[in-house]
Amino acid sequence: MSTAADTRTTRPEPRPAVALPSRLDDVPATGVPFARLVKVELRKATDTRAGRWLLGLIGLVTLIALVAVLFVGSPTDDKNFGTFLTTTFLPQNIFLPIVGILVVTAEWSQRTGLVTFSLEPRRGRVGFAKLVAAIVLGLATVALGAVLAAGTTFAGQLIRGTDPSWSIGWQTVLGIVVGQIVAVAMGVAFGMLLQNTPAAIVAYLVLPMLWSILGAAVSWLSTAGEWLDTSRTLQPLYEAQMQGDDWPKLFVSIAVWVVLPLVLGMIRLRRSEVK
């Protein structure tokens, strides 16, 4: 007998099993932490040429003002720590709002808005991060002014033989801190509302001053000026003499000049087209 050939197809031997990588855990994606956003905004405010020059100018002008007060008059004049600390307020109050404006408008002037809002699409968080970063810079500037004021007070003892008083009331410190926070927040609000550096700076400088002039010159606006003129509502706070209806007047003026433009600016920030 002949044996029939096996016509079955020969199947290849199975290959050894290969371990596949396990799937990534289904962890929900989280947004950029708010603290990181604030840190980024602080870096963006200080690593540009305009930001560094402006912050350096604030320190230089503050130092010049302190030296002028130190050497003007006799050593027996008021050369106390409180006097020097109050002296630092004016130059900082002029320039700090511009810092707040640049924190916001740099997104459009430097054309970084597309990158910023691509990395963090929730623009409201970016807007609040800019506000917090500007306030942090303002508080850091106030702290620098306090250090310079203390150094100037000590230098007066060594150079001019003054006998200064180092005591200062907490109301005066509160007035300086709140005043600078209001100023820088107003700058952020105008910058967010207008989204243009020159327009925001001009609006910040002109509109409050124009309102102050009208409130003092026009009789029927004088009462409204007592409630809406920040230069008048903040003055008792600076002088540590807040009493009676000074607090409501302060809150109303802040609501009109800071809160309202900030809310409108946030709305525009969330809806405006970024190119």
C-alpha cells in the first residue's frame, strides 16, 4: 500500500506573547495652577525692557525724593521715619498704575496674547492672575520704599545728626498700603478695558484729574465729587483721619473707578478677538 501524502497546511508555531504597555490611567486633565499663572505674569512684567526700566525708575525717583527731604531744612526739622515713609508714597503712586497697565496691555503690544490664551483658554483666570501679579508688585514696591525710608532715617542720624522718631501709626501704614493697591488696581482696570498702552495711560491720568477739576469748579457737582473723587476720598485715609461717612465715600469711589472698569475689562478680555 502507498501512503497518501499529507496535504494539510502547516501552521506556523505561535510566537511568544509580548507584554504591551498598560494604558494610562483615566485621570481628568487639570488646568494650569493659579499660582503658576501669577508667577508667569510676574516674570512677564519684569523680564521686558520696559518693565525693568519702569521698576528701576520707581526706585530711583523714590530715592531722590528721600534724599531731597533729608537735606532740605535744618536737622531739627521733622526727619522722622514716618515722614520719609510718607515721602515714598507720591512717586510710587504716580508710576505704579503704569506698571498695572503694562501687565495687561503687554499681551497686545508684544503680541503674546495668542500664546497666553492658548495655554490657558480660561481668560478670566488669566485676568485675575494679572491683577494679583500687579498687586504683588505694588506691595513689593511699598516694602522697598519702607526699606529706603528706614535707611534714610538712619543716614540722617549719621550725616546730619538728627534725632528721629521711629514710631508710626498703623493707620498711616494702612493708608499707604491701601492707596497703592487702589492705584495699581485702577491701572489694571483701565489697561484691561482699553487694551492699549498709550490710551490706558492717558485715560488714567486725564479722567480722574478732569473729574477733580469739574467737581471743584462746578457747584452742582461738588456733592458728587465728595463721593466719586478718589483724590478726596483717599485723603482722610492717607492722613489716618477716617471717620463718619468717609468709609462709604471711599467704597463708592473705588467701586466707580476700580471695580466697574475692572468688570467691564474682564468682559472685554473674555470676548475680544486675539490675533
